[in-house]
Amino acid sequence: MTGTNAEERESDLPKKLAKPAKRALANAGCHQLKQLTAVSEADVRKLHGMGPKALEQLRRALADKGMSFSETRP
């Protein structure tokens, strides 16, 4: 992962998220679930390393905090 250990500790992304998905999000500058509320699920799906299981984990983690992916593209 390109982030520092401090960024990894502060991240609230799902702990069991696969490493390729974590790298894809880190490379896109995303380290917090809240950041995903600004992008659509379709845009996240396009990231290299992001698969259906990772998307489901992110969807659930967002829902657990009362959040969701953006409905429209910014």
C-alpha cells in the first residue's frame, strides 16, 4: 500500500478488504469510507483491483455507518 502506517491505522475501510482493492483505493487517494460518498459505485468498480466481493464489503461498511456511494458522478 502506498500509504503510511499512520494512514493505514486511521483508515476505517473494512479490515478484510483484499489487498488489491486496498491498493486501488489508496492509489485513488481514498483512505476513509466517507471519501467514497463523493464517488459513484460505478467509478469505484472501474479501479484496477476492485472486484465484486470488495464492492459488496464497501457497500456494507458504508451502510453500517448510514452512508452510501454517490448516486451521481461529480
